[in-house]
Amino acid sequence: MTRFIDVPTMSRLVAEIGIPSFIGDLATYIGEDFARWHEFDKTARAAAHSPMGVIELMPVADAQLYAFKYVNGHPENTALGLPTVMAFGVLSEVVTGYPILLSELTIATALRTAATSLLAARLLARPDSHSMALIGNGTQSEFQALAFHCHRGIREIRAYDRDPKATAKLMQNLARYPELRIIRARSAADAIRGADIVTTLTAEKVHADIVTPDMLAPGMHLNAVGGDCPGKTELHPEVLRRARIFVEYTPQTRVEGEIQRLPADHPVCELWQLIQGEAQGRRQDKDITLFDSVGFALEDYATLRYVHAQALARNLGADIELVPDLDDPKDLYRH
């Protein structure tokens, strides 16, 4: 039987564990799997683009488990009453191909994206960072804020969104964390001014210059999350040239990330190299570091692995007959 985790069950699982602990656990799982980088069969995701958005399949496997995620990105969906991002995933045994988990991943993707940002910031941001600009206050923003507040010592969020209702939503949702100060900024430049970490989370599919060179300050860490497909970026090219750039999987990020605006030979470092100690992150306090995050299948593998373990341990979810349970495995006709 296949363990099935639907949206209500995922919500219950997150509630039982708690959002900060869930994100922290995911950061650990993701770090463990990036540390085993060479054990995985990896490929860039397969994407079907349309004028309204993109639908993607994201596969990865090691010798034990195969995982894939189905995910979309449609910036105008909110006008239709639908989420911008929707996702589900499957975890299977490699030795038999049997699917052991079918899970919602819309909620979980928001959590794992924040967890990956946290993992990168632990490796790249200055240890004394306490203020973060949060540009784009949509569905991902609360998770990023809590990841950096609870696990990275951020005490101040400088929030900006072109839609004031989005920032109001963020402030209301995080009101239960009174020790986290949230400042409503007047513009992206106002949000970035004085911030140690800058997180960009915008959704519009354009080459945007949300962060420009004049906004940079020595020692800043940039966490660019919103640019994740061809033609969709958030940073001025000169910002990229001034930063030390770190990515998840270079072949995918060259096509989808901020670095699509740079020559193909521009040097970047992959996250696994930092984790394994093969590369150095921040060399000095004044360095400007950039995590060019587009989301990679290995992060979803780690998330599905974590969700499966937690669901079994807590007896959550339902066992479903996703594939036939045959008395005679050679006789499908009579099933």
C-alpha cells in the first residue's frame, strides 16, 4: 500500500511539529542529502512553458529511493482564486519501483524553500546578521521570515510588496511573534536600506531589476528566490557581477536562475561544495554573497523522505491502493 498525505493531513503534520521546527528539520535533511551529492542521479527539471506560466516535473534518485515532484508556477492564478504554486510528489523504492508515498507538496514546498534558504544563509551570511529585507510578501514570505527569525537570529523584517494587502497579511500572520519586529517599507530600496540579508520573492515573469547596484552594502547576503524560470529574474546584472554566487545545480540555474543574465562561463559555486568543504563561502565580512535559488529536485527528495518518516512515526495519512494488489502479479486482466 502507498501512504497518502493530503492537504489536511499535511496541515496537521505541520501543526503537530510546529512551523519553525519543521523548517529546521527540513534544513537538516536537505543538508544531509546535499552532502551525499555524488550518490544521486540528477537532472534539470522538465518544463512546459506557456504564456501564463509553467508546469514542471522534477526527478532525482539514489540507489534506494526515487522521487519526483509535479509543480506549476502561474503568477496570475490568484485572480482566479487559485494558488500561484501547486505541487504534489511521489517517493518510490528503487529496487521494486513501488510507490511508498504520494503527498501534497504545495504547503511542503513553501517550507522546503525556506529551509533551503536557511541552509544557504547559515553557510554564507554574516553571523551577526539581525535585519532582513523581505521583498515580495506573498505565500512564501511568512515561511522565510520564520526560518530566519527562529534559526538565524533575524530580529527585524523590512517588508515591501507592491500590493499593500500582501504586506498587511504578512504582518497579521506574524503578529504572534512579538519579538520579531516588522517594518512596512515604502519601496524596495527603503526595505533594503540597512538590511544585512535581502530576500526577494516576487512572482512576475519578467526580467526585473528589483535590487540595483546602488542598493548594495558591504557584507550583504542576497537570497534570490523569486526568479526560477527563463525570462524571470529579480536582480540587476551588475549586482550579480559584484557578488560571489552560489547555486543548487548549475545546469538548471544557468537556464532558470538570476545567472541566465550572465555569460555561460561566469563562475559560480554549488551548495554541495560548501557543505562538503570543497569550496569557501564568505571570505571576509565585506563580501557580498548571493544564493541564486531556483529549487532543485534533491530538496523535494529530502522533503518527501522527511514527510514519510514523520507520517509513519505519527500514524498520519491513509494507506491507499495506488497500484493493483494482485493475487497473481502476472494476471492484471482479472483484477
